[in-house]
Amino acid sequence: MERITLIRELAGLVSSNVRIRGWVYNLRSSGSIAFLQLRDGTGRVQAVVSKNDVSSESWEAASTATIESSAIVDGIVKTEPRSPSGVEIQATRVELVQRAAEFPIGKKEHGPDFLLDNRHLWIRSARQEAILRIRDEIIFALREFMRLRGFILCDSPIFTPNAVEGTTDLFEVNYFDRPAYLSQSGQLYQEATSAALGKTYCFGPTFRSEKSKTRRHLTEFWMLEAEASFMDWQENIQLQEDMMAHVVRHVLENRKEDLKTLERDTSVLEKSAEGRFPRLHYDEAIKKLQLLGSDIKWGDDFGADDETILTKQFDRPIFIHHYPAKIKAFYMKPDAERPDLALNDDCLAPEGYGEIIGGSQRIDELTLLEKRIEEHGLPRKAFEWYLDLRRYGSVPHSGFGIGVERTVSWICGLEHVRETIPFPRLLNRLEP
């Protein structure tokens, strides 16, 4: 089998003969020399093709290549200080696997709708590659952290018979002549699996049909949701902080070049990697916002503007805890000393990126949970299995959900969440 070298490996192979394969993302020629800019998903490098040093077939391939043509190139790795990777390839052979048609995305400015229509091709750009590699690193770090902390992966179903947090933003589907819904959250099922295995998590797509066009919203997004038996709300917050610091450290250590490609100011990320996230009681946060000019009143939930105002006062993520119970989900445990408040938290990313994690201690008393289900107008029959968890060995337990795309958006420093996922699903977009 032929030995294929990855572009990311070239810096350590100076003076070696190598074979690489990938795509021509840019090119230029000067008489008897062609310069092919190649990418293979692991990196980018320039191949210099001299007409006098290669066969006529190779020169024909190099001189007639087009943007996004696929190619195989043999050559010698040379030091090149002007190259970002420090090397280039002096080609000895060029073979076109396929000569591409005229590429629709040029060097000129394109509007977001055009780029989204051509998302299947746009993801080949250096910026989008960097974002997707960082996304991969974040997901790997999340899963690694869960394993290190003893959590067992137990994926929750995508089809559900009822809502978790409300009925207004559900996608209904026909499930063999009965209604079913695409999952808003895997949390309730994690409460069941954590009662079996102690600490569990799920990771998968979730769906919200809310008609929002903000830069923070997608209709399909990925979420990691964790649940642990015998964990209280304070331990829950600490777990979230440790997880976020772990993730940020991973990205800083392993995706330096991708962060440079994005021109990301890493100073806030470096602070975040230290942990020690400030914790603000809801009461305190409301007072602070009012002093900063917000017209928010006690009892209101935070809007995007409020989150932006608040987070810009800090150099790392913050936790807001003890929100009013009436504005939060039915399953959140109330504070024993102030039953009007929930033992919950939201983790807000700095720089105006807002909520990336939501968590809480769950109600573990059967009678109170029954009352909350009734107060929220939820169908009792659909939740009987969930109530069983309080009938048979109920214990204090807590959990959280972290949105992958919002986390990617913050860590990459993006203006819109649509760039954080390979093929975004938005209110007005289902293609490609």
C-alpha cells in the first residue's frame, strides 16, 4: 500500500520524499513554474512545480488544474520560512484525480445567504475548517471529561411522547398514526439512567421549533446532558465549572493554529481555563443589571441584552443561580428557605455570548412533583414513568445541559451560531 503523508506531518519530514493527496484551494503560475496551494483536511501547504523537473504529464496536470481540483502530489519537503507551516513541497510528480468545474465561491465578498446556499462547499474554506476542528476538539474534551469523572454514556431517545419544558416549541411527527415529538431534551431519561448507574450523560441532537432569528438560535442543535444521583446544586455548579475549564484548556493546547486562523483573542480563554467562575445570586444579578441601566425587574428572565450587559463585566464565565421558580421548568427543586426560588443555575459565557449551560437540582419528592406537573398543565399519564423515579428509591440528584454550538461560538469568537455546525438548520433554512 502506498504511503500517504498528511500535510500536518510535513514539518518533521524536511528533505524527505513524500506523497500527499488533497485539493487545490488556490493556484498561480509564472511561465514554467506553477504554485499549487493544497489542503487535505489536516493542514495546508504549497507545492512548487517546475516544468523542467517533472514529466510532461505532470506539467499538464499542474498547469491545467483548477480551484478545488483533487490531486496527488509527490515531492521533496523543503524548508520555507515564509510558509505558515515552515515548509513547502518541491514537486516531482502531479496527478489530477479530478479536474474541478469552475468553483462558485470566489475571492470576492459573498452574502450570508449565498454562502449558506453553498454551505456544502463553503465548509472547505480555511475559516470553516478551523471552526469544525475546534468543534471536534470541544466534543472530544466533553466526552473525555465525562469519562474521567465516572459518567456513563446512556443516549436518550429522539422520539418522545411528550414535552420536557413546554409545548410551544415542539416538532410534531406522525409516529405510526399517533403523535410523537422530536426531543427537546434527554434530561428526564437521564434521571432514570442515573438511578441505575449513578452518573450518566447523553449526547445528541435536540430540536426547538421556536420562531427565533437571533444569532444564538438554531432549530437543531447538539447538547450534552449529564445527571448524577446524590449530587446537590452546589456540587452541580462545581462540576460544570471544572468541565468548562477542561474544555477550554484542551482547545488552547491542541488547536492553537485554528485559533490563529480565526484571529481569536485568547486572553479571555486563558482566564477561563483557570476556572474560578464568579457566582451571582439572581437577586444580586438583578440589582447589578439595574445599576448598569437595564430596565429588568425582579421576576423577569434574562434576555440576550441583559446577558450581554452582565457578562461584559467579567473576564470569564459566570454562574447565575436561584432564579424565580415560576420562570423555570417544573422539575427544578425549590430552595427550602425561599421556596419561590429554584436551586438552579445558568452559566453565561463572557464577551456577550450568554447562556451556554443550564442546570438544577431536581425535585425528588413525589408529592411536590405531582403538584408541579398539575400546575404546569402537563398530562399526568405521560409522566407516570417519571413519577415512578420518585416512588422507587428517590434520592437528591442534579444535572445540566450544555449546548455545543453556543460553546463553539464563544470559544471561536463567532458573530453567529450558524457557522458552528456543518449544516445549520434555521427558521428559514432546511437546505442543503
